[in-house]
Amino acid sequence: MTEANKVCFNRAACALLFPILLASPAAAEEVETIIVSGSILKDKANLPGSVFEVSADDLARLKPISVSDLLQGVPGVQVVSEDLFGLKVNISVRGLTPRRSARTLLLEDGMPIQPAPYSEPSAHYVPPFERIERIEVLKGSGEIMYGPQSLGGMINFITKPVPDGFEGQIDVAAGTRNFGSGHLMLGAGNEQGGATLNILQKQSDGTRDGHSTQLKDVALKAVVKLGDRRTLTARFTNFVEDTALTEAGLNAARYAQNPYANPFTDDHFDLTRRAMQLVYDAGWGAHVNSHTQVYAAETFRASYRQTDTSTDAMTANPTTGCEGSARTDYENFAARCGNKMRPRKFSFSGLETTWTLQSSLWGQEITSIVGARWHHEDADRRRYNGLTPTARETSQGTSLRDLNLIQTDATALYAQTTWNYKSLSVSAGIRNEDIQTTNTSVYANFLERNLRASSHQNIALPGFGLTWEPQDSFVVFAGVHKGFAPPRPDRDVDPLAPANQVRPEQSTNYELGMRRRIGDATQVEATAFLLDFKELIVAGPLLGLASGTLINAGEATHAGGELYLKHGWSEGLSPNWKPWITLSGTYLAKAEFDSNVGEGAANVRGNRIPYAPKWLGDLSVGLTGTNGLGVTLGVHYVGEQFSDARNTIAQSADGTLGLVPFYSILNLGLRFRPERVNWDIYLSAHNVLDRRYLTTRTDGMFAGPPRQVLIGFRRRL
């Protein structure tokens, strides 16, 4: 077998790799590639498609309270807030469902974040912003190298690097609603390597009455230089959340009386996440670089929820008065009825290697990337019903309702080649996903089943893009790629239902845009996009179907535009003050069903996709003073949204149906950092005007976080 045949794992990959096999690395110019562990935006100018970076300067200037505050300023991105810390993160990219970020690929230093990226993509964790250096967002055709989700976009949280020399920091903050935070960072390094330790603890009363959250995060990052252009990086994280948080919303009457009310005082959510990552970056000569990572994570999450209906046979309890149908007033029954427990354990591990080759062909530069990823995950999903609001798995009268054991093995092979000809760059790539899932239903509806169903998917996802740079710092880009998201096997591959009942979600994504830098002061990016879905997946309740179900909604189209503008004035109002402004806007002109759903189940053709607002906007203005004082004022706007596929406008009594009105909130940040000192103080205020606004009707009505003010002190050691 020739070397070419060994490399060409399929015909499409061969076509992409042909220039590599033909070209000679020795013919290329001597170029030293900088290795940045965990980063994906190494060459932003030539990346096909829209890219965005929330920089370290943005983090310092915006003074966020949560990661959600940072992402709200990214064009095309919507964040639905349910809690102060943004722990229940709901991210939507270009109108895709925001619920628990299930259709957005989330990474931390290039490692998956979701509990089980293939079988359980619902996110309950993002790294705290205190240890984030920057955030990378990729939405174009270059996204095809990352998976499994490649429908709307990918977000990569880059943690702070190991310092050169000694660096330490103590950061404490306190604020309204019993907010308290303490963060310690210690790091040291030299030319041989180093390490950084982050310890964080936070607490708050949260958004609704009776909410309280405590989280602890410990992260260790170490780097060892093994030689010239060879680096080994190790990361270990331990994240613990203990929250008196309910995932049940309010009915219309209760919300009107007090949108922050919480009759579910016995609800609780616990989460423990442990993760490790080893990354080996190496340069092989001047033209070849490799990036290899081994990763593993284990997540345990337990949700204890009081019943949302008194008609459930296992939660109804006549001895306490929990009987009869009272769906529109279930809050008054919460203290008398039982609860539903969802303890679930997820684990995954993986190995990925990526090789980058710089070469030349006929005097033109070529950059080629090939890689492979093996990934395995296990999910243990249980559901118990208890007879009292405080019942737990071992309480008397508790019964095991459902138990599913899910195993997924996935292999991804990908390649991308970029040809550079003068001011034009052309990229072509492909990713092949092979996914094998087995779902064993041990218990279903209180009965022992021991039934098994398997699902196998193999799909090739091509992408093509080009960039044209007619002049320095001005880039025009265009691209097209196939989007993909695997179905959720815990619901979709149901042993009690026909196999493969729900098909994978697929799309064809188109982009056309430009980005421009004018000196160091101005940055502009504008993008038009079109997402053409063939197998859109939506939650059953949005179509009036049973809770806990998902269904293919056929064809759908998302189309619109994004704009980002950032400008800083070198000469401001006075020699001591320099103003700046950032503007992010998204216009989702079309986000609608192009077909009806499954055999007349719902006549939704032409209706707008739920939770896809037509307008998103974020405006921040600020002043930076030579005296160390910085001021930031921001306005965030979200347009009106439908809460179901039938586009119901009138509000239902239980609060789950009806229009979600538009809203805007005002945020404020202040920072004082005098020259020649090693400390600074800051103030952050979210929702300064304390506006009451509705964010979602999922499982009832949820109000956005009320006004939160905190003041902090940071000292560098």
C-alpha cells in the first residue's frame, strides 16, 4: 500500500489531501507556526466564515457578573437567563433552540463541555469567567472540523495561560441578594514550564424567592516544555454546585402577582463535574505541527422537583390533600404533593490528534489540516417518584420509574485544505462522523423491561469557503457547509418505540460577509446567513405533544444578518478621557417551518420557529481615563418571541403558551485602577432599572434576573 493510499480514508479526503501529497514541504517558506494550546482561531484572517472573539480586554472592560453577560454581545448569539450566575446556560445561535444550549457546541480549551456531547448535550456548566482569558466563536464553514454539533456555531472558552514568572491575585466581591464571591489565583512559570491554581467560591440568593446557590470551582493547569516547540499541558477541574433552584415556572395568575415567587421551596439541583485534559503540542521541523489531546469528564447531576400536576399516580397523596386535577393552580399543591427525582450520571473520554502541514504548490502557499477523534460516553439516567416534597431515592414509598443505560461510541475523521493565491484563499474540508449508540431500557413506567435498541449513523459533512483580501485588514468571505446534530437517544432511540423514530438533524448553511479593521481603533464585521434545515428537531410540548418527547419538524429556514462595530477614539472629550463604543445587532428575518409536522400532528407550515426573536441588539459605550477610572454603560435588547410552534399569542392560564414580549435591560460597570499600584476596585450592576421581564415559558413563566449590584476589590500579589 502506498503512502497516499494510507492517508486517503475516503475519496473526498483524497481530493482534499492531493495537494499535500503532491507538494513538498521543503519548497515552502521557512515559517514558524506559533502553537496555542486549546485555541481554534490561530489564523483568524484566513478562516472561512464568520468568527468572533471576546478578548481579555473585553472581559476587563465589561465587568460581567456571569459568562452570559459576555456572550450577549456576540452577534448572532442569544442567551436566555434563568439564574444570576448563568449556570443553567441557554445559548441560541442564529435562532436555534436555546434550551440548555443543546444545539450549540461548547468547548473549554478545545475539550467538550456538555455532559455527554452525543447523547446528552444539555449543558449545565460553563467555566467561570474568573479563569477565562477569552472566548472564541466560530459559525462558518471552518466549523465542520469540530463536532458533533455543527448546525449553528461553536463556542470555545479559553482559560488563562500559565504566567511567565510569579503571578497571584485575590478577588473578593459582595453585593445585593446575599451575593458573595472569593477568588484566589496563584501561578508561576519560566522557560521550562509552570503551573496555575484557581480556587473560586460564590454564593447568592439567586433570581426567585427562596433560591440560593453555592458553587465551588478548583482548577489546576500545568505546562511542561519538553524541548524546542514541544509542550505538554495538563488541566484538572472540579466543579460543585449546590442550588435550591426550581426548574418549574409560574402560572399566569401567580406570575402577575409576583414574577419572582417560588412555591417550590423543596426543589433542589446538585451538580458535580470532574474533568481532566492532557494536550501535547509539537512542531516537527518548520512546516509540520501536531496537536494531540486526551480528555475525560464525569458529571453527576440530580434534579429534585416537586410535582407539577396532582394527577400523577405516584405523586398524588390523598392523605396530604394532593388529589384532583389542578394544573392551572399546581403551585398551591406543591407543598402537599410528592416529587420527581432525576439523578443522572454521565461520563465520557476521548482521544484526538490534529496535524497541520504548511507547504507550497506552484509557488503558492497551502495549509492542510487532517485529524481524527475517538470518543466514548456512558449515561445512567434514572427517574424516581416520591410521595412527599422532600423525598429522596432512599425515602419510604419512593419508586423507580425509569432507568436507561446509554452507551455511545463515535469516530470522527476530518480534513481541510486551504490554498492561498495572492489575496485569495480557498478552503475545502470534510468531516465524517460514525456514531454507534445502544440504549438499554431497564425500567420504564415502573415496570422492568430489559429491552435494548441500537442506532448507527454514518454521515459525511463537507464544507467549502473562500476569503478575499483586496487590501490590508479588509476581508470578504463566503462559505457553505453541511450542519449536523445527532438525535437524543434517551428519548429518540426508545426501546419501547420503533427504532430511529427521530432522525438526525441536518442543514445546509450558507454565509457571505466581510470584516474590516481600520488601524487599531475600528473593527467592523457584517454577515448574511441562510440555514436550510431538512430534519429540524423540536420539543414535543412546542407542538402540543407530550412532555419529554422530541419530533422531526421537517423542513425549516433561518435567514438573516449580523453586524458588529467597535470603535475607540484616540482623542476624547479631554486629554484624560478616551471614549469607546461597541454595537452588536442580529436581524433574523426568517425563521419558520417550511413543512407541516408528522401526519397532521400540527399545521405549522409558515409559522415562526419558537424562541427565535427577529431582533437582537447590544450597545455598550464607555470612557477610559488616564487616572485609572473606567466607566461602561450597556443596553441589551431582545425582540418578541413565540413560545410554541402554533405561534399562540394569547396567554394560557398555566403560563406555558403565549407571546414572550420584547425587553431591554440596562447594565453598568465601573472600575478604578490607579497607576503604580497593585490593586483595583470595581462595581457591576445588572438590570440597573430593575425591570421585570419574561424570558421563557418553558414549564411555566420565568422572569429574568432582577437588579443585582456588587462591588469588588482585586489585589495582585
